[in-house]
Amino acid sequence: MHVRRDDTVEVITGDDKGVRARVLSVDVGHGRAIVEGVNRVYKHLRRSRKNPQGGRLEIEAPVKLSNLLVVCPKCDKGVRVGKRRDEGGKKFRVCRKCGADLGEL
């Protein structure tokens, strides 16, 4: 998985193209992620005791992982992610452009 929780990502297609934001959660099974402030939708609430006036909640809907690129801190761009192992055998995510470390797998 090239995107993880708390990564900064850039949206590459859709209405929010070019937006950089933080990943709140990733659903690996469906290949989607919830990104802060991206793909906002309204959820309409019926009146109830808990919410006597009803109304609309604005929430983030999931975005396909193929529409996101991880932002490299060194390049300051959305980049593809590669994988490498160090001498100890640990796997790391790396930037495909500059080779910068993007965190442990």
C-alpha cells in the first residue's frame, strides 16, 4: 500500500485536483482513503430527540487510492512510491524521483 494514515497526499484528479491534505484513514479492502477536507458530501439528518432541528452534516467521503500521490518532503511534489530494504532487512518507502525516505513499511 503506497498511502498510509497521517501521510500528506496530493489529489491528482476530480473536483479537488491539486489539493494537499492529510489522510485520516485507509480502507485497503476497497482501495479507498478518507482525506481531510477532500470529497465533502452532505448527510441529511431527520429530526429526532437527539437532533430536534434536523439539518445537514458535511462529511468527507472516501477517495480512490489511484487518485492520490504521496507528497515527498524533499521534492515538495506528489510522487510515486518505491520500496527498499536496508542492511537490517527492514522495508522502507522511498520517493521514486529523489530517493528520499518516506517512512517504514
